[in-house]
Amino acid sequence: MRHDFGRFAVALASCLVVAACEHMPGDQYGGSTVAAYGVGSNELPLMRTDAQSYERGASVHVQLVNRTGRPLLYNLCRSSLERVGSDGGWHAVTPMLSEFCTAELRSLTPGYAVDYAFKLDRVKDHGEYRIRTQLHDPRMRTNVEAVSNRFQVRRDD
């Protein structure tokens, strides 16, 4: 009996931790609308940053909102940071937002958001940046890309 209670307590705690990560979208993210690849822009995931400009080494807070009608699987740690090049194209600066990422995918309920923060400590150049992430729709068995608003990394003065 004691052993069953222990398993129940661990399962309940796990559910509470996951529930604490997912929340209704907030207004602290004033980023512009996302460009994402897929169908109808009103049904696409929205990814935005908390500011339009950062200094190198600053913390960037990203919010991903699931505006689709179905759960999506994600791992924001595995998102890439991209910089616009002199050719006008986007080029990956870092393949992952953190040096150490786990491989698990988490589920994001329709209409809910998840936040992620990372430091711009590996950014060497000022310029225009964005974040790109892969989402998986298990029901449709397809991947969707979400791209954040553009933001500036300022020069050191």
C-alpha cells in the first residue's frame, strides 16, 4: 500500500510540473506576428520574443503559442538561432539555443503557450536575428516550422 502511494505521489508531481510549464498566452511578449510555414496564418503556431532589440549576452525570452486546433510536440531548446546574411538569406548561427539539450518532445495543448529563455552568449556579431523551431503534429504526422519575429542584437558601445 505504501509503495502504491509513492508511485501515485510521483505521478501527481510529474503532472503538476508539466501543467506549470504550459499556460495561457500573456501580454508581456510584444513581438510582431510570426512567419511560419503551413496553412492559414491564424491557425499557425505563434513564436515571439519579449523585445525587439538585445545586447550581446542578454537573456532572450521566447513564447510559443499553439494557435492550431490540435496538440503539437516541441522542444524549444533545440530551436536554431539564425542571422540574416549579406545575401539577404537566413543562416544558422547556432543549431540549438542551449549547449545542452535533452531529446524529449513535450506536448503543447491548443490555445496554450510555453516560455523559454536563453542567453545570447554565443552571438559574436551584431545584426538582425530570428529563432526557428520544428514542431511535430502527431495526428497529421507532419512537421511544422515556426519562426519568431525579427530582432536586433546591438553593437557593444
